[in-house]
Amino acid sequence: MSEILPHTARIADRLCVLRAVHTEAINHDPAITFLCSGNQIAGRPSLGAWLSYGLGSLNANLPAFVVLVSKDAQRDQPLYSRLWGSGFLPSEHQGVQFRAGSEPVLFLGNPDGVGRDARRAMLDALARMGRDASAREQDPEIDARIAQAELAFRMQSSVPEASDTSGESDATFELYGPLARESGTFAANCLLARRLVERGVRFVQLFHQGWDQHGSLPGGIAHQCRQTDQASAALVQDLAARGLLDDTLVIWGGEFGRTTYCQGRMSADVYGRDHHPRCFSMWLAGGGVRAGHAHGATDEFSYNIVDGGVHVHDLHATVLHLLGIDHERLTWLHQGRHFRLTDVAGRVVREILA
């Protein structure tokens, strides 16, 4: 562990480190699309959408798939809602983004002059019309929209309760770090992720931008780690302390790695590193993985894999396996073909299973 990850280093005995992950894409957009959906081409269902479809919901009053984007991250590379989209799956499986502030989900509250009873009557009328249209058109998307409208109505009370961290103890805020009290920061999002998991949300995905250090690497990477290190470790510790880590899988990583050699020097102390898809590291914790274990190895230059390579499709297959799903059987018929998250590849990395 690097010296700029001191909190993560303290939980090393809980982590399973994958040291030889590799991907097919060398640029951010196709690489993050690949990591999030199993395909470099935009429009496929995201991992969270596949899990919502495959596992269903544990809490009828909250989405099965929630997305949290750090407000305190540097916006160096864009994020797109398609990264948590449902693709060709029914739209109720897409991720719902929670935001910082008094309105965590946009347009969830009633507009001025519309009370709860009026909203309920409107939804009942909409459902009647929707059922008529569904019977006539046989379009499953109509039923999906009715389901989403009903979920949004229930979320009017469940989301404020779930996102209100004011009742958390001082010890909990101290564990996650000083920024945990500021809504929308990475630290606050890690704490919110734990609260959502407690309430039965199947899949919570945190995005934290700013890792694209082609220049100013020493200062940039240290800043990123200060923002994420303590809260990442705290999430694992908090889940473990509450008895949630055994059946919660935590995955930490990015869409590709970085070269170990300098990309070029802009001045005496300003330099960076380029994209490197051939081998990079990720870590997993809980959820049935081997704790205190490192899998895979690279050559002495960290340029090529020499043992234990894990392709992105392998990672997805293993994640699904840990959550009780056979990646070859979780499919959806689309345009005459049965599609799956791992396409026609992927193997379960059994060496990392507990």
C-alpha cells in the first residue's frame, strides 16, 4: 500500500487485491463504459441494472440501484447517465442518482399547490389509463413507467429518511472523516451508501472523478487519496462492525491503470503518467471473497501480466457469482439474441473465493 493510503493499509487484512486486471479499451469513455456495462459501445444495460433485474428489490420504497457522484471531485472526465442506464432492460432497472442538498432526487417532491392526496389521485388515474394502453399495445415499457411512478410516490417519504444522516453518532462521523458531515462529498456518500445498504438497496455505485493525472501527478494523486482513503476504509469497517460485510460486496477501482514510467516532464516537478489497460489493480472486500489475499502478478515493470490475469468480463462474472447469479444464465432477449453482461466470455475467478 502506498504511504498516501494509510487508512486503506490498516484494513489490508480485510481486502482481496486483484493485481492483474486488464481491459480492452485505452481511452476513458469506452473503458468506463466497458467497466460499467460489459461493452465499449454505449447503450447496454449497466451492471447495477443487470443486478436489479436478476435479484429484484429488498425494499419496495427505495430503488434497487442508487448512484452517488462526489461533488468535491475534480471534473476532469465526464460522466454520463448511460453509465447507470438500463439499456434494453425495462427502465425500472436504471440507477437513480441521489444528489447533495435538500432535494436528493430531482422532481421527487410535489409542486406548489399539489398535496399528497391530489398526487395519489393523479397516479391512480394514470395507472388506469396505463393499464388500458398496456392491454392494447402489449408494450412492457408502459407497465415499467407505472411502476416507476408508484415508486417515486413512495420515495417521497423514504428518501428523506434514508438520506438524513443527522442521527448518526459523532464516532461514526469521525470514522468517515471531517467531510462526512458535508452532503455530497465522497465521505458523505460512503456513509450514505452504508445507510442505503442497511435499508435493502441492492446496488450502490459511487463515482469520484479526478484521477486523470497526465500532469501534476504527485500533488494530484495525493489530493485524490486524501479525499477517498479514509472514507473508503471506513465503509468497510462500518459494514463489518454492523454485521453487514459478510453479505455485502465492496468493489474499489477504476476503468484502467497507469503506466509506471513518466509520460514526459512539463517542468522540474510537473509530470504524469499515461493510460495503461494491460494491467491494473482493484480491491474487493466482504461478500464471500478471500480476505487478506492478493491475486495475480505482473512483470518487474508492471507492464504485462505474468500470472492470474482478470479480464473485465471475468470480474463481472465473479461479481455475479458472489451475489448468487450464474453469469451465463442471466440473459435478456433483444433483437433476436440472448444478451448477457459478460457477452460471450467471462470466467469466475474461483481463486479469490473464500
